[in-house]
Amino acid sequence: MVGRWERVRAHAETLRLYDLVVVALVGGLGATLAAPVPQVRDVVLAMVSGLSGCAGALYAADYLTRADDVVDKPYRPIPSGRLTASAAKWAAALLTSGTLVLDAVVAWHSLVFVVLAGVSYAAYGAGLKGRGLWGDAASGFAGWTCPLLAGACFSSAWPQLALLLPALALGLQGTFSNVLLAIHDVDQDRRAGSRTLPVRRGVRTSVRVLGALAATSYLAAVSTPLVLGRPAPPVFWVLLLGAAVTAGVVVAGARTATGKSVARHLCERVLLPGALWTSAEPLAGGALVVAALSVVVSAPRPMLRPGTAGERSRVGRDGAGA
């Protein structure tokens, strides 16, 4: 019998704070970059929309991939029995409905990108996860590109063409993130028959793909202030350099120290959108980076902890973080 506290912990694991905070940051970034003088209300609502949409997607992803997780990730909330599939399905439906209502009332154009994100997540859970880089790109598009463009609609009717460049930078970072996690889980995915990029092409090739994704992402990011017509303040360059160096360290350690590389990458995922935010609002962007990093560093992440399935199941039960 699963107790109430175990169910609460299971929901907390599914709602990965290190993911939620990034999507909120990216959604607010879209609203910030889309207007010469963004309104605080618009930025906050874009962040709330990103949070609820991401939370719904996380529940949906765990629900859709529960069959694979029984084999290769039995420590996760649904396979371990601490969260029922029905509860995950209803949570996904309610949170997604809330996002749709908010966006329809405040910025209905954003629904285009919310729907695109939902379709991409559904496709990933339904089969694209086993299609190698295609699945990684779908995850990056849904989790990074779409929230930025949806957030932009809270400040402007439609995202301007120039925003496609930061959307590309963040989409590539999201793809990078999924490839890195696939490297981290390569043995489990191989046992489960999930044909991720590392399973299909090997870890060495996947690390080369990581390097190419990072290089292209940061090339797009460094060009963003110029394309948007905004002079980049010093804090932009400091954060962007820190993010790029961190990405390089992640790539260098991806083959031999994937656990540490994943932990470092979680911080890099904050630094890149934070740097882009400071190109428009240096003080607000810097403060948000500090706040987001504090959440990422302190948030428990048992589902990312390396070890055997049995060890991870115990970690999920006792709530220890990585």
C-alpha cells in the first residue's frame, strides 16, 4: 500500500524542478525579447503558462513512456507503483487544459506553439524516442523552441522573424540535453530495445553530435543581440562564456563521467537563456539566473542518479537527490 507521503514524493519526482525552472525562464524570455519595453504582467503570465504546460507535458511523457520504463527505468513513479497511470493522465489533462485556457484568454496566438509542443511530446512518447536524433530534436523543439515562441505571443501578436535565431539556439540546446541523457541511459535503453542515438550509433558518435549541437547553438546565441538590434551588455558575454565553457566541459566528460556531465548541463541550461535575457534586461536577467541556478542546484533529482535499477528504486523511495 502506497502511503500519502510516498504519492506526494512521486508527484515531486515527476515534476522535475530542474526542468520546470528552465521552461519558465524560456517562456519569460520570449515575452521579454518580443517587446522593446516588456510589461511585467506579460512576462509573468508567459512564465506561468510555461510552468503549467511543462508540468502537464512531464506527466504526459511519464504516462506515454510507462511501458518502456517498466523494463529500463522501474524506479520511476509509475513503474514503481508510487504514482498510478490514471493519476498521471488526469494531472496531464488538467494542467494542459489550464494552459490552454490561460493562453486562449490572454494570448491566443500562443496556442499554435502550445499545440505544436504537445504534438511533438506525444510523438516522442509514442515512438520518436526510439528514432535516434529525430526524437532528440522533437524533445528540443517541444521543450525549448515552442515555449520561447509561445511566450513571445504574450508581448506581441506573433513572434518577429528575428526571434527564430534564439529559438534555434535553445532548440539545439534542448536537443543536446536529450542526447546527453540518452548517453547517460544507454545501457538501460539497449536492454529495453529503445533505439536512441547512442544505441543506434554508439556513444563515441553521439558525443561528436553533442559537440556539433553545442557549437551551432552558441553560434546562434552569440549572433542574437546583433539580429535583434540590441547592444549586448557585459553581463551577457560573461554568462554566455560561462555557458559555453560549461557545455565544452560537458561534452569532454560525456563518455566517461555522464553523471557529472548531466549535473553540469543542468546549470548550463539556465545560463544560456539567462544570457539571452540579459541582452534585453541585464538586471532582471542576472537576478533570474541566480534564482534559477539555486533551484537547479538544490532540487532533488533521483531519476537522474546513476546506479542499478534496484538502487535507483531505493533512491526514489527515500527521496535522496543526486
